[in-house]
Amino acid sequence: EVQLVESGGGLVQPGGSLKLSCAASGFTFSGSAMHWVRQASGKGLEWVGRIRSKANNYATVYTASVKGRFTISRDDSKNTAYLQMNSLKSEDTAMYYCTRSSSAFDVWGQGTKVTVSS
Amino acid sequence: QPVLTQPPSASASLGASVTLTCTLSSGYSNYKVDWYQQRPGKGPRFVMRVGNGGIVGSKGDGIPDRFSVLGSGLNRYLTIKNIHEEDESLYHCGADHGGGSDFAWVFGGGTKLTVL
């Protein structure tokens, strides 16, 4: 079964850090570009960033609001993608999803919730 | 990069049809748009991709024939026929833009479909 499972969310104070994980199974993870997408409560989806495969030099790109604060990485030996979030702000509070892109975002996880609050 | 605009809400009765609209900002009429369905408490699910000529590629896994798309000018439409209770969801449209270090993905604000 093709599956993505996010973990690592929780409550963190403003200015703090958190690292999310996305464990993949059922497909060739190493050949896939992986994205992170977030959704504030009651709001629409917001694309966070992407990491490409080794064949594409693990190239990363981010939305402007997280550039310099968030870092996406991957460990193909563990079939896992990561989202390191630093200098967190209240506006980063959201459900965070990882998703695979082939021609579209065809596989999604169930999400992990991040709350930034004092 | 394009801006995608969706009405915040729509409603339709059981068994009826509804068309959801995603409007691209001016200058982006050649862009393809993906539709995603998000049921309450769940992650999004790919429905299908639409360009000006209609569906691009295949529907997402398990998407019934009741779902169809059309494209016209700056508008990308998702039509659901014979609406079921399970169709009550948040529907998102999204599109990619640029390449390399300029790559970005943009989503509309989503349309909440209520089944009456």
C-alpha cells in the first residue's frame, strides 16, 4: 500500500524549533520529489516547499514566508523526508502534510499538527 | 505567479449536480490546474488535472465517473453529478509555476461544498 505518515508535530513556543518527519512506503521513495503543504485551521492549503530526488541533486525550494527558517531534507535509506522548522512564529500554526509529486500530488499523509504559542 | 480564486462555499442537494469554479489571474489562461478533495478531518486527495482542453491525464484513484472537468479561458471547472453525501468536502485547486529555483505551487482558498 502506498502510504505517507507524518510525525513530530506538537506545541512549541514562538522562536522555537521543531522537526517533522514523513515516512514513506509502498513506492520508490528515492525517485520521488517530496513536498510539504500546510493548512491553518479552517483555511486553504499553502505550499511550503519541495525537495527533489538525488538525480536532481536534492534541489530544494521554499515559499517566501518560510525561506531562511525552514529546511527540507531527506534520507533515502530510511524512506523519510524531513521539515526542520526554526524561528517559529504564531502564523506557522497549522496542520502540516507531506505529499509526493509525480505528475500531481497523488499521495498525501494524514498530517501532523503544529501549534506555535506561548 | 498566478493567483487562483475560488468561491468560499457552494451547496447542492443530494442527487443534484454542482459546478465548482477556479479562476486563474489574468495572463495565465494556458495553465493547468489540479483539483483536490479534502473530506473533514482527512488529508487532501487528488481528483484530476484540467487545462483549457479539458482533463489532462487520468483521474485520481477511486474518483468516480460522476466527477468531470472543463476548462475555458481563465476558468477551470469541476462538475459533480448525482451528488452523494460523501461528496461533502473542501475542494482545492492548485497549479505549479516556474522551474528550478523559481518553482512554486499555488493553491486557491478552497470551496466548501455542503450537501443538503
